[in-house]
Amino acid sequence: MATLDPPHTVHAAPKEITVFKRQEEEEPHSLVKYFSVLWCKASKKKHKKWEGDAVLIVKGKSFTLKDLEGKDIGRGVAYKFKELEKIEEGHRLMIGGKEVEVMGIISPDDFNSGRCFQCGGGSSAISSFTQAAKKCFSNPFKSVCKSSSKENRLNGFQDCRPRHDPYAPNSLVMSRPNNNCQWTFNKNCFPIVDVVIDPHLVYHLRPHQREGIIFLYECVMGMRVNGRCGAILADEMGLGKTLQCISLIWTLQCQGPYGGKPVIKKTLIVTPGSLVNNWKKEFQKWLGSERIKIFPVDQDHKVEEFTKSPFYSVLIISYEMLLRSLDQIKSIKFDLLICDEGHRLKNSAIKTTTALMSLSCEKRIILTGTPVQNDLQEFFALIDFVNPGILGSLSSYRKIYEEPIIISRQPSASEEEKDLGEKRAAELTCLTGLFILRRTQEVINKYLPPKIENVVFCRPGALQIELYRKLLNSQAVKFCLRGLLGNSPHLICIGALKKLCNHPCLLFSSIKEKEYSSTWDGNEERTLYEGLVDVFPADYNPLMFTEEESGKLQVLLKLLAVIHELRPTEKVVLVSNYTQTLNILQEVCKRHGYTYTRLDGQTPVFERQKIVDGFNSKYSSDFIFLLSSKAGGVGLNLIGGSHLILYDIDWNPATDIQAMSRVWRDGQKHPVHIYRLLTTGTIEEKIYQRQISKQDLSGAVVDLTKTSEHIQFSVEELKNLFTLHESSHCVTHDLLDCECTGDKEVTGDSLEKFPISRNCQLGPHQKPNSLKPLSMSQLKQWKHFSGDHLNLADPFLERIRENVSFFFQNITNQSTAI
Ligand SMILES: Nc1ncnc2c1ncn2[C@@H]1O[C@H](COP(=O)(O)OP(=O)(O)OP(=O)(O)O)[C@@H](O)[C@H]1O
Ligand SMILES: [Mg+2]
């Protein structure tokens, strides 16, 4: 057995312990002890040059030395393990060629949570804060205000009063800074003045928004994590993150706790292009146009204008425009930075993130409706953006948090690994929870009208079935199922099936397009389309499509007709993921004389808000809003519509959820009806099942940027995808293990009684999330019945039943529904 260090004695003697390389000699059940130590390379010098802090872990005869970034810097097995047993504070030992001095004992709890790594590592701000807060603090007024200017200062602020009455009923008063904060931020010893939110705003605030404003205020004022001024407001969609920010900006721009001096002068709001005008509108809605001067950047209003004028205090700019005007933006001193839909900053390497990181502004807020904790790397990027360095370097974060957490989630993890991973996750949540706030939709449910959600399984038309069979018999599909051909041919097959489900004419157009194409891709696609044209009538013209050819289109038409008839003043949002499908839906609107408006990827950004406002206005004559979910999903308010029809389905549940929450939100006056149309027995059902199956959610990366190209399929899965179930009323119901035969209305418990929990990587410390996709077991709790069911209480469903094989329905806020 080799020894790493030959035994020798040094005067004043740290004891050398002989170490063996072999770890297996470790005693399995021996107690683990942890010590904080200083370490340096072994030398005989009297005055040591200590290299740094480290954590020593001793288990029986074996030990590991880790630096504060969590990296192993020494490990081995001790020969004289009695020495290890007796370690105490002040001891010096030689281990693994290093000399260590024991500074103290670390409790297993501090090790398991990872707290012991924080004191020298990235989270110093937090630990020094908690330590400082615990210490008895001398009043900064006493110590600092002895200067000769003290009296002048106090005189100057003698009649410093809060801007609004803090004692008025219902007033919303911000927390006063504690001594520690004053020490850092009130060096001039200004008297403390209450910061009170403008009663004009408070009047409108929901309780969760009041709390949200206090949270944001405390974060940006450095009151939650000492010296750090960042926050992430991750409230679910539609909870009014905009109003909370507007209230904060207005408050900080006029008031401050130190002598009443305003905290900020200029604010930068960066947002997706389609929401620039939405921000403008919200400012006007809540503050009118006089109180605060905002400057939305668009084609006619360039950043220079803002730079030159002292008049404006808030610059609203799109992410794209920000990159183009970065130099100008950098020359302006912003005191507050708000990144709306800030989930896009989850990648620290992308230009937008580096550009925003380069701004010197310390008070940074990310707004996002998407949960931030499902991917630990993305989580780090967001945290590091708002509070740079707070979790240490990326490499130490990986060692201390990410690795143990991921290891603990693997099926092969030992009890010890599971325990460590859980504790590290809990600690990470606890640290970051100081400046992340997420509330779920439930907090506003009671202010919203009922929501009636329906999943409608539409019978495919005869032509659709024939074409579907033929596609499944094609060479291309057979090759896919044998795992042959590279270049993702399955995506082409899936695409063709999805088009067919929407309408056969879409497939026809693709076939015709490819007929003349000579690329390799084209060849592949041709094998898929072989012989298909013969199935269509000889004189088939896709522009003259008939409505009976698509099961979903027939259902859609009947739905539109019944809505028009029974609710003549209500409007419909009609959503598809595809521009070509929207073209067909638009044509249908024309044919039937339905007035419509449309927003898709081609709609110029500056026109979007106009279109949205037009539709939401009570004077609008548009009956239908045609929306491309990918283009217009995020952030839009379409409360003018109270019926939302999802014509097709996306692999990513987040895209569909985004679209659905455009109408069921604050300001909606009518009960909301949501219809998700799926073609029975086809790939659409499979995609839906994939959306709701537990297995798919275990990774739970619910993210708008993930598309079907990122999804890997096994041959087994492809076989399932490429099967048509012609005899089933509803394959999804067949999979539910439900005893009913669909001939009577079956109802489980209401969905609201069923808390839904998302498997996020940080473990079970999150609250359930109401806007997450359903799971199979939750779907089983929905009312469900076949299309042949006798008494349908819902007049809308009654009208479409002829073309429908099965329904699922769930009602939220039931009291006044339908
Ligand atoms: N207290 C309130 N009273 C009435 N309406 C409100 C209130 N708060 C917000 N709203 C309205 O609710 C709608 C949704 O708000 P907002 O757009 O800020 O949501 P959000 O949290 O940003 O959602 P998303 O994540 O989808 O962007 C807006 O029309 C807004 O004016
Ligand atoms: Mg928003």
C-alpha cells in the first residue's frame, strides 16, 4: 500500500497521518464529522501562508477536503485514524500533503444544507446579512451624525413628511429600513420617512398585489438580502405583474425612506416587442398621462429623444431594439431595470443577457409568468442576472447545489445522496426565496368569472380517414418505424398527419408543392405522399375546400354558429399554431360572414396593440380574433373575447396554456368557455396524452422555446404515434382506467379539490401551480361523456354533439356558470 506522504514530524507539530489511496477501507457505519479548516501546502515554515478556507469531512478512517467552491482538494484514508477521531478546534494536522488547522466544528445540518460553503463562497451577502442582523447594532445616527453638518442636515429635513398619510384607513406603507440597511444606504443620516403607496393606486390593488409591491420594494431597497437589490416576480400569468411594477416605479420616483428623497430617477423597461404598447396602456390606465412621463421606443420615437429630454423618466423598449441601441442606453444612468417576460434571460451566453448584464444598474427585476425553477442551469442564470454573484461562480454552484440535487433524483441514488440532494435543494430554495415571489392563479380566481373548459374529440371525416390510413402505410412511415433514415423523417410524417387533422386541403397543398421539388428532403417527403393525390377527387382545388372534409372544422362551424346565436354580444378567440391553418379559418369566416381580426407572426409589432385594443373595445364589431399562438401568446390581454377555441394542439403544453390564459384574466366580464378540439383516434390525441402524462412531466421543462424538434422518440413511441384508432370514441378515455362507458355524465371531485403539484428540480418545496398542465388522474376527475349521451346540459355542446365522439368538461368558479 502506498502512502501519499512519508511519515515525518514537524516541530510544534501538526500530526502527520498516513494516508492510503484505497477508499474501500472506510468503515461503512462510522459517524461522519465535519470541520471548517484553514489549509496550506505542507511546509516546515513557522509562519504559514494559508491558502484558504476548506471543509474537512471525516468518516471513520477516511477523509475528504473540499474547498469552498465544493471541489475536492484532497481525499484519502488515514492510517492513524485515532488522530482523526480526536480532532478538535485548534488542532493542526497533515493530511494528503496538506496542512490544515481546524477552526471549528460544522453541524451535519450546515453541511447537508450547503450553508457551510457559503461563508467564503458566493452567498456571503446572505450570511453576512443574517449574522449582522443578529449582532447588536449601534445606531448609525449616533456614530455617523456627529459630523459638523449634522444640524444643517436635520434642519433641512425637519418638516420631512410622508407624501401620503400612513395612518389613513387602508393605507399601504412600506417597511422601514432596519439598522443594518441604514448603515449601508443612509450614510448621510437623513431622517427616516414613511414611504406610502399612492392611495389612488391602492384603491385598485388586489391583496396579492399589495404584498407583491412590498416584496419588490424590500428587494430593490436591499432590505431582504443585504447589499443586493434584485428581484424575480414570477407570478402566474394574468396576476397583474405590470400594475405591481408601475406602483413601485411611481412610488420610488416620488418618495424614499431616507429624508423622503426619491430613490430613482430613471427606469428602463425591456419587454417583448408586442408588449411595448401594452406597458404604455397600463401606465395610462393606472396613472393617467400626467403623473409620469413614459417614453415607448418605436419607429418614430428613437432612444436619442429620451436621452436629450429631461422630461421623460421611464424608457420602454423591446429586447430587439435594446440590442440595436445598446451604446445609447449605456450612456444613460438608469436606477431601475425591469425585464418583462424575463425568462428569456435564462441563458447567460445569449446577446440579450450579456447586453443587459453590462448595464451598471443594480436594482434589477425580472418578470416572468413561467416557473423558473425547473431547470437548475437556467435558474442560476436568472438568479445571477438579478443578483450577480450571489450563488458564487457557476462552477461552485454546480458542485454545491446542482450535482448533489441531480444525483439525488436519480433512481440509483443512495439514501445518503437523496438526503444530501434534498437538503441542498431546500437550502437553495431558502436562499433564493428571499428575492423570488411566485403566486398562482388561485389568488385571483375569486375575482374572475367562471371558466368552462372542454376537451372535444371530433370525429374525422371520411376523406381524412382514408388519407390517414394511406399515410400510415407509406414507405416513409415504415422506414421511421424500422429506425431507418436519418434527418428526422418522423417530423415530416408527424407534420403531414397534423395538417391532415386540421384539413385535408393543407396536405394537398404540401403534396403539390413537393411534386416539383428535387431536393433530397423533397425525395423523402415524396415517398410519404406517394399515391395520395389519387385519394382526392380528380378536380380537387385546395382553395375551394369543403368544410365537411375536416371533422374539427365542422365542429368549429357549429360552435361559431351557436355562440353567435346564443351570445350575440360575446366574441371568440380562435387559435392555431399554423399560419396556413389560420388562412383556412379566415376563409371560413369570410364565407359565413363573420367579422374578424387577425394577429400572427407577420403582423408588424407596432400594430399589434392596436389590433388587440380594437378587439377588446366594446364598440368593436369583430366577432372573431384569429390568433397565432406562437406569435401572440405571451403577455397579451384578450379579455374582449369570452370563448376561446384551440383549433390544434402543440407538443408543448405551455403554448396552449399561454393561449388559454389570454381570456380568463382580470377584467373579463363573461363566463369563459374554452374548447380544445382534437381529432378522435389520431396523432392529436397522442400529443394530448403526451402533454398530460405524468411521465412527460417529470422533467417538467415547460417552456415556450422547446418545440417538437427537441423531442426524442423511441421506435416504440413512434409506433404508437403512427397508429390510427378507428373504433375508439376516445383513446384518451380508454387509457384512464375508468370504468364508465361514456353513456352517462361522470363527475369526480372538482378539480380545485385536487392540488396539482409540479415536479420541479428543486423538489417539493414549491406550492402547487394551478396553470400547469393536467395529469391523467386529474383529467379523470373532469366530467366526461360520449357524444351520444342523452342530456347535455350545455347548449353549446348540445349543438356540436353530432360530430363529436367524446367530451371532457371542467368548471372552475362554478356558481354562475353557463
Ligand atoms: N387590481 C386590478 N384590478 C383590475 N384589473 C387588474 C388589476 N391588476 C391587473 N389588472 C388587469 O389584469 C390584466 C392582466 O395584467 P398583466 O398584463 O399585468 O398580467 P401579467 O401578470 O403581466 O400576466 P402575463 O404573465 O400574462 O404577462 C391587465 O388587463 C390588467 O390591467
Ligand atoms: Mg405581463
